[in-house]
Amino acid sequence: MKRGRTVLGRYVQLPKFLGVILLAVIFSLLTPQAAYTAGSNITISGPGLENPDPVTITQDQLQGKEPLLLLDGTTVQQHDEWYSTINTWPTKSWYRGKGIKLMDLLNAAGGLKPEATQISFISSDGFKATFTVQELMSEPRYRFPNFMDTGLPGHLPGDPSEAVQVEPMIAHQSICAHDMADIEDIDNFSRMDANLLLYGQRSVTQQTNARFAKYVTAIEVLTDPVTKWDNPTADPVPGEVAAGTMVQLKSPFNDEDKVHYTLDGNNPTIHSPMYNWIASRWWASRLDELEEINHPIEINENTTIKAFVTGPGRADSDIVTFEYRVPFAMNLDNPTRAIEDQEYPGYSFTATGGVKPYSFVISEGTLPEGMSLNGAILEGTPVEKGIFTFTITVTDSAEPANTASHQFTLVVDEAGSVPLDLNKDNPVKAVKNEVYPGYTFQAMGGIKPYSFTLSDGTLPEGMSLNGASLEGIPMETGTFTFTITVTDSTEPAKTISHEFTLIVDNIPPVLVPDTTDNHTGMPIELTFIDDQAWREAITDVKINQTSITGRYSVAAGVITINAGVFRAAGNYTIEIVADGYINATVIQVITGSEMPPEEEIVLTIRGDGVTGIKEY
């Protein structure tokens, strides 16, 4: 955390300062609902309203306990709506709110002027969210009821079908959940976040949740000119690049400002693929999967990237074009050797650059009898030995077309002339009392067919060698060493042996995820039927494949993950690593809103009783 500044004041100020601190402590002990009085009145003002005077909407009016009238005398009705949303982690979730539509609130305050440009929502905790009138009030926004079909991760685009148009609202009570059944249960309504701004998505991938402002106490309608987002940038810069170059797209902040792009020459829209799925505020927390999700664009042919930046509070940037050219070339590696009278495993000739698709032909020389070029693939069964030289010519689809040629050599060995060899990789681990997935020992060279035997050592009880396959159900745990001997069909026969190791692990206890207080920032308890041997063998806990060493504790029947480890809602894969056991795995669902990244300011003290604003 950031250090607070030293308090510089005279001793006569100390009682007053201590009084403020005492109030702050008392305030911090209150529930959010009590601290923010379960929603306050809302003042609506600004030069973008037809009414020059501020208008206050009382909490009783917001809840429908007292009538809220429009200028024509119509009573504003309560609104019950649910929304699809994605946060910046990103994770999908549902919200449901009861309250008043934003347009009704604005109309009750006099209505929008034609020159209104922006709307700001100010919360009692100091949070401020600003939107353009165009994006929030004019552009249609939707609920996507099927967007969970690809799961909770927000970088997996969901099904946009059956979208329902929804309007922004201020909710005096709300529900947040990942399960639709929880959204439908009215007993889950809470006033904890009142007054809560809710609004729909313009596209099925849009990340809206970060600006669901809580505790709204003021709405300002402005007429200031709307600025545009700066154009996206690309790294490396456009031009001629090597095949395999990875291009990164960047927006000004790489956070709520998102880059959308196309590779087919069409202009991108908000419905086009997004580049920076994970917001920059989370990069330090997701380094292990950042490039997998915010995936650079691989350039292997001439490529045109069109991109723009869109985000809340500003107009979209211009669409910019990044042109990358890759020199047309062919891979010059010779194909792998073949063996006379044995089916060739196949070899694919490849090209890069230019414009796909490519066509491949033999323009000179000959292949061994029994082999042919099928598209870009060399295949068949050679019936003659020797060294064969031939030229492959590849042509791309550019206008005019590019061509490249190269002379290759294929060696066909005499049957039995290649030394017999055995793949020396150890078989995959087994699990006690579970069917082994199977492992096939592999030989090469010599003359097929091969025979495999267990020539030394023992396998675990319940397992056997069937031909070249290791199979069965191991009935004991441990590390087992044995020797496999392979014999070919030459005259006289050739043999080769190698010692292998098979590890058989125990099954760990079944983990039960935490379903009580499984919210962001809270400690999480994974329970299990206690197994002391397994518990004492635990060496690590991983979340989404990242170790959290030092941030968990183990006790009889429970593993506790420290508070603050889970800082965003979502589905997390937790693995418990223990010597002699397979990893125990469980999916833990975390609910709630995003938390500030670590080391950000989380507490601010201000007021007449302190010499300056204190930030921690």
C-alpha cells in the first residue's frame, strides 16, 4: 500500500484529528448499507438540462413510495430489469435492478437539451463515471441472454442471439450473480449498492461492469465538447516484416478503452474482435496468461489490420490501417528420409508471405516410384531405394502472382539398413485403482513388424504389456522400473532394450468449493474429508496454474486461501500439489465486484479535522 503523508499539525489539533479518526473507524465498521444509508437522494443538474435549477430526487421517490411526476403530470413507474455484463478481468455476470429508468429521471429534471453531450454520475464514495450522451442514451444497448454459453470467461465471446434491448436505470435494490436462478430469486435483492447505475451492452463482448457506479448521489448533464479517443498504435510498425512476426495493438490506456480490429479488409466495428481483453489494471496479476488472452496477431503473409479505439466517455477514434508485407519464400528443409517398401509418414512443404492460398507442383526431377505430391504433402510407399532430387515450385494468389522454387533431396533407405531404435520416453503416470489411459512404446528402423517384451523388472500389480501397449488398472502405488526389449523382423533379427520408469500415484481427497462468503476479497475455505497423509504431503497450491506460495494454510479437513487473493469475480481452477498424489482440482466460483489492484489507494481521509488529504 502507499504510505500516508506525515501529519503536520500543532498539538492543539490533536483532539480534533483523533475525533475524525474515531469517526472513520466507526464508519469503517458499518456495513456498506449502513455507511451509505442504503442510497441517498440524487441531485440532477447541469447546463445540458432544459431546467436551469438542480432537481433532487428523494429516496422515497426513487423507491416509488412517493410519486415522481414528469412535466406533463405523468407518474414515473418503477422498473424491474436484468442485464448481461462483463468486467475488465474479464468475467461475465448477470445483474438485476429495481428502480427508475435513467431517461425518466432526466425528464423529471427538465429533460435533455439538444446540445447535451455528456452525463456524469458521482457517487458518495468519490467515484465518477462519465459517458457521452450518444453512447449511453442514443446507441441501442442490449441484454444477451445466451452470452454465458461459452462459460464465465469474458474473453470467450458468447452467443449474441435473442438480444433484448434494455434502457439504463438507477436501481435502489439489485442482484448480482453468475447463475440465472439467483437472478430470478427476488429474495436475493439487496440495497447494499443503492443507488446503482445499470446499463446494457452494445455488443456481446463489451465490458460494461467497471462503470456500474454505486451510491450515486449526483447526476450532471454537460455540454462540453466530446473528445475522441487517440488512435490505436501497432508494434512493430507496419512495413516489411519476417514471417512469424507478432503484432501488438495498443490503445491509450489499454484498460476500458478497447481496440477492435479486422484482418479481412473490412472496417471494424464494436462487434469486431477485441484485442486487449484483459485491462491493464490486471496485467501484473495475470502475467502467466496475458499473451494467451491478449494474443498478438501473427503475421505469416501479407496482412492488412484495420483497427480503432472505443470506450466510455469519448467518441470513437479514427479507423487506422496497418499494412504488413512478408517476403514470399518457401521452407528449404529437405523432407525426412523414407524406407523402401514402408509407408512414408508424410512431409508437408510450406511457404510464407505473399497471399494465400498457395499451390505446389513438381516442376523438375522425379520422385521414387510409389510416391507422389498431393497438394503440399509428399506421401506414398516408395518401392525403390536411392537418392532422388526434384524441384518444387510454389505460387501464391497475389495479382500478379509470386513464385518461388527450390531443389529438394529425398533419401530412401534400403529396408533393414536403418539401425533399430526405441523411443526412450517414460510412460505417463498412473493412478492407483483407476484404468490406465494406455501408453504405446515405439520403435523405428530395422524391418517391421516389431515385437515388444518385458525383459527385466516388474510392473505394478494389475498392469501388463499387451503388444507394444502398457495397460491395466494398477493396484499399488510407487515407482516401478522395468526393461522393454524390442525385436524386429530382419534375418537375423535385431534387438534393442531400454530401462523405463512408471510412477503410480495415490488419489487425493475430493475438494469441496467454498459457497459461503465466496466473494472478492474474502478468504476461501476448500473442505475435504481429512486425510493426514495427503495433507502432510501438500507442497503447493496453484490458481489458474499460478502458485500462491505463502498465501494459504492447511489444517485438518480444510485449506484456507488468504483474503485478498481473489480480486475479481469469475471461475478459478485451483490445484493442490502433493508428493505421491495426482493433483487435486476444484473449480471455485467467486462473486462480487472488482477490487482495486494491489498497491492502489484504498483509503482516503479528508476534511476540516486533518491538515491535508491522507491516502493509504
